[in-house]
Amino acid sequence: MIRLQDYGKSLLDALYPPKCYLCGTILEGGTICQSCKEKLLVVDGSRRVQYGTHFDRCISYCFYTDHIKPAFHRYKFNGHYHYSRLFGQWMAEALAESGEGPFDLCTWVPLHLFRRWSRGYDQAELLAREVTLRSDLPLMRTLDKIRYTAAQSGTAHVSQRYSNVQGAYRLSKNSVVAGKRILLIDDVITTGSTLENAAKALRAGGASEIVCLTLARSLYQAKAGAE
């Protein structure tokens, strides 16, 4: 006998068939098609790690290529917040494969309150929640963004990106990070300016080690670092 909820799911699937998050192809099930899985440029080996000044290392799942950009933009700017489940799963896999840990806590690079209000959610926070669900880590808000800044994607030069977010983050009230080993989550790392400034605030609070985790990293920066 068909259960009512099964009938409801079948009706929804008929009206709104699941589509690949990346290319929009209609699927029988799942979240991305086989073709898109094969086209994802997953980071592996030594290229998986990017080093910083205020953070120790940054691990990323894939490179930020034209293949994933449209899906990422839908996630970040167009209300497709449910993408966080898949993206967070990928990030948790990258973290597990890196062998990093254990950590005392997981936190994220926050949006300014106005931008969070206008967007309706904080994309880095959602990713952090998904990662902690899969890694049994305590999730804590440790940072506030105290200065509204222009979007980093609209700032081309490395020095401009750094100055754009300089002093934009501070420790949240009652945050205790002294002596802690911290996993810091963000969506994409390009020049590293945002993560550097967020990590700088955590260092000022006495954090002993900061390992960053992102969904993607710039392919351009990876090439530049290899030259």
C-alpha cells in the first residue's frame, strides 16, 4: 500500500523533478549528474593546502572553475541555501582526507549584519553547520564583522582586497579562543585576504592554531603559487 507521504513525494518529483545542482539536468535522484562529477576539478595532494600568515593552513575541496561558479553564485546570491548540504558534505570529505584534527571548535567567517539580513542567511555559517554535523565538532560563533565592506569579488588587486577587509572582524562578546585549535570555515579562498583578517582577530584572542576549510580555491592563485 502506498503511504501518503510517498504519494506526496512522487507528486512533487513529477511537478518539480530533481535537477543537477551544477548544470540543471533532470535527475532520477541525487544532487549532481555523473558528467558534472567528472568535470569537477577536485583539489588533491599538496595542492589541497594553501598557507597563510595569520592562519596556518587552508584546505579546499575543489578549484573555483567556470564549471562550479554558476552553482556557487546561486547558492550565495540567489537563495539556493539548500546547496549547503552537498557543499558541506564535500568540505567534510576534504577535511577527513587531509588528516587534520582534532579541533577544539569550528567557527566561520561571518557576514556583516546588514548583508546577512538582506540575503536572508550567512552562506559560510550554513557550510560550517553542515561540516560539524559530519565531523562531531562543536560549532561556535566567535567573530563579528563590524565594518560593512564592498564585495571582494569586485576588488581585483591583491592589496585592495586586503585593505578592503582590514580591521573588519573582531572577537564576538564572551568568545574564548585562547589556546584553542580552531577550524575556520569560509566559502572560497582566492587571495586569502578575508581569511587572513578573520584569522588575525582570532590570533589576537590567543588562538593557538587556525586551520581553514573552504569549498573552493582559486585556480589562478594555485598556478601563481607554483611559478
